[in-house]
Amino acid sequence: MIKKNFKNNKKYGNTSYIRLLNYAKPHTMKFIFAILIILFIVVIELYQPVLIGDVVDKFLVHYGIAESNIDTNLNNSNIIGVVKIALVYFASVVAIFLLSYAQAIILSRTGQKIIYNIRMELFNHLIKLPINFFTNNPIGKLVTRVTNDTEALNEMYTSVIVNILKSIFVLLGIVITMITYNFKLSLLTFTVIPFIVIFTFTFEKISKKIHRQIRNKISSINAFISEHVSGMRIVQVFAVEKEIFDKFDNENENLRKEHMKQLFTFSIYNPTNFVLNITAVSILIWFGSKMVLEGTITVGTIVIFQRYISKFFEPIQELAEQLNIVQSAMAASERIFGILDEEPEIKEDSNSIELKSFKGKIEFKNVWFSYKENEWILKDVSFKVNPGENVAFVGATGAGKTTIQNLICRYYDIQKGEILIDDINIKDISLTSLRKNIGQMLQDVFLFSGNVKSNIRLLNENITDEEIIESSKYVNADNFISKLSEVYDTHVIENGAAFSAGQRQLISFARTLVFKPDILILDEATANIDTETEVLIQDALKKLMKGRTTLIVAHRLSTVQNSDKIIVMHKGEIREEGNHQELLSQKGIYYKLYKLQYEQAL
């Protein structure tokens, strides 16, 4: 059955974190190495304020710099002491630079590898999903999943995972060091921590909701652009540019509003953090000054505490930014996992049969099929097509003709009955060998960006240039291809818009022939084609069908009069079966359809 449109309503919560971390498992050693580097950086950063405090206590305050006694008190040994500490401080800065560079290189390479694997897994899963999934979901949204959403995960792997640990290490290191220096003063300055925790958790909760909305809006606007750019011809034909622009303006405005909510949230969070920072410093100055005057601590201790307080708020600020990235990544991951958790409706048995070729016998045995439960499109359909036979399906729109073709290629699975090819149930045949041996040509031909040659070969490098040219000549496509500016290397724009419908159809015939299918399925391949091109196409069809089992869905009965067998469908059932003359003599549904089309032609 066809599922409803794909919507990511599922809230994955903690499972998303776990699944994202699972992608990092193969690179555990690299992350551990990066964490060790972070620990070295944290230790050095925590040691830097101590160096400054030592300078203040040993050389500035002790020797009376505050009283400008520089000349009398600062001897050569003291200068050497200051220089040594300065050199150590400079060495610590260089060490942090080098370690940070090494960490960035390791994490960037690792992160890119993880994103590469996620993107490959996502696209590999997409191409296995059934046709109706793509019919029911906007292409723009699916493109967003594979590109924007996977890229949103990149920064989480390259910086956030390790840097969150760094921020935690810094916070713990500062707390422990400050308590070691002076427990009482530490407790006084830590009175702002509960406010920081409450405010950060509130911010994180609001931010998560906003990020999810932003990802949804970005996806919607991408889908809108993709759809309307693809359909721009219709937009301009009916002169509805203003209406489309107004609708886009509405989509764009919705996205802007979500971004403004995000900016407003940060505009509150950052100044509040700054106020709490100043409050902590004020507490330090007030109580620290009293303790200095009482002689319980030194001026250097105040300097060290001031530096630690500044460093204390830096990781908190960074944690907020990192949580912002995490929320963006989580919103993106929920959407990615939403697709990855889509189960393919067509499941292939692990013991499926690989067939290199088909003889071409097709049989339907009491087949029932519905897209929606109990709304049967095919009802107890049975027929047999012998190898090399040419069989046409006719009937009114919705009779089930195209459905039969889709079922043979197993784009959908039937609810009851059996479909056999060469007396083998198609469910027992691997999808690859099933579809490779069936050449399906539709009324609407799709051409990919590239050149004529690549559109015929379809990335199958086993197909030689000589085979491409030979196939094109055989189906009359070479007649116009040879006149192109760069012949088979002529550039093809998206969907072959520069070619006529007939030229696209001839290229599709060459494409089908070069893959050497044993069964052909034609869905009114000559519809909407000019008379001159139709002659070439009809000739190409005769060549293609020679020696192959061919099934034709026909709307114009004039195109199937020479078929070996004509099957008349009506409301999902086979009502008549025979050749053209036999069906006319019955004066049933086929006779009425033929008479109606004949009168319309007159």
C-alpha cells in the first residue's frame, strides 16, 4: 500500500544522540587522541593565570611597584625572574596554538569522513525506496535531507563533541583550582552558578524548539523553490508570477520570523551571561579586598581568581554556542533518521535468484492489487504472455493498464495471487536482474544532465561507445544526433529541455536497446509526437520488439491493431481478450472504444 506523505513527526530525543555517536565509533581512537590533546590544552590554560599571579606576588607587589620604587627595588635577578615567567607564558601560548592546530586537523578529517558516510548511507537508502515515496514527497525536501541536513551535522563532529568535553574540563579545573587556593572566596564567587545553570537549561530548551522549526522552514522553502523553478514554464504560461512570488514571500517571511526568534533568544542570553560575569567579579573584588587587607590572601590570588572567573564564563558561553550547534544538528538528524527509518515496501529475499536473461514468458495468476486498503485496482486478473509475443492493454483511464506494468517491474507488491516470469515468481527474482532484463519506455522521457552518450550509457562503463552508436543507428536516433554540434558529446541540460519530445523518445529507445532487455514495456511511446518523428519511432519500435516479449499500454487503438493479442481492461478486470479482428467481431467494449476513436478522428 502507498504510505502517506513522509513527515518527520517522530521525536527521537536521546536516541538521536546515541545514533549520531554510533557513527563516530569507528573513529574512537582519533577522538580519544583529540581528547588527550584537549586535556593538555586545558592544563596549560589553567596554569597561565598562576604565572600571572606569581609575577604580581613575587615581583610587583613585593617589590613595591605600586609605590613606583622601580629603581631601588628591581635588581637584575628580579628582571631575570620576570623574563623567565614571560618566556614560560609565551611558550604556553605557542604550545596551545600547536596543540589546537593538531586537534583541528584530526577532528576536521574525522568529521568529514563521518559526514561522507552518513550522506552515502542516506542516498543509498533513498534509491532503494519505492517509486510512490518520491511521488508523495517533494523533491526539494529530499534534497535538503541529503545536502543541508547532513552538512548541519558536520560542525558537531568537527568541533562540538570534543569542545564540549573541553568546556567541562575547564569548568571542573577552574572550580578545583579555585577551591584549592581559597575555599571561602571560591564559595562566594560561585553563588552565581545556580543562576547560570537555570538560565542555560532554559535557553537550551527554547533553542531546541526554535532550531527544529528553522529546519522545517528551510526544508519547506527548498521544496517550494524546487517545485516552482521546475514548473516555471506553467507559471509563465498562466501569468501567475505575482501569486507565486507572494507565496514565496510568505514562506520566506516564516523563515525570517524563526531566525528572529533565535536572534532574540541569543540577544537575551549573551548579555545575561555578561551581567553574571560582572557580578562574580564584583563579589571577588569586594570580599577579596577585605581578605587582602586582613592578610588572609595575596593580591596575586585576586588576580588569579579574576582570570579564572573570566575563563569560567568563556566555556559557559562556548557551551551555549555548542548547544546551539547541537540543537541544529539534532533537528537535522531527526529529519535524516526519519528517512533512514522509512522501510522499503519492496523487500528482497536474501536467497533471491540472479538471472542473466529471460525467455520472456509472463503470467498473472489471480492477481489482486490495491494502493489503498480494500480499494482494489486489479481484481482477480489472470493472463499469459508467451515468449516473443506482442500484447497490448487497452481500456479507459483507471482501468489498471499501467498498474499491470508497474507490478511486472515490481515497483509495488500484490496483495493476492502470483506474477511469474519464465514460471518463476518475481518475488524470488532479485530486483536488479528483474529490472535490468525489462526495458520500460514511458511517455514522459527523462534525460539527465551530461551529454547524449552518458544518457544512453547511464553510468554503465561496460557499454562501449561503439555499442551506443550502433544502438542509436538501429533505432533511428543517429539521424539527428549526428547533426548535433558535438554529436554524441553534445551537452544535455536538465531533462533534455533543448530536445523535442520525439528526439528524447529516440534517445530513450537507444538507451533501452543498448541494455539488451528481454522484455519490453511501452506506455504509449508515440503520444504527442509529430507525424514525421512518429514514422521514425514506429520503425524503431518494430526493430526493438523483434524477438522480444512486448507489453504495450495503448490509448490510441490504431497503434495496437497488429498486436498478437489485445487485452481489454475495465474497472480492474479483464473483460475481453483476442486480436484486433476478433475483438471487433465481438462488438463489445473494444468495438465501442474503436468506433468512438474512429468517429472522433473523422
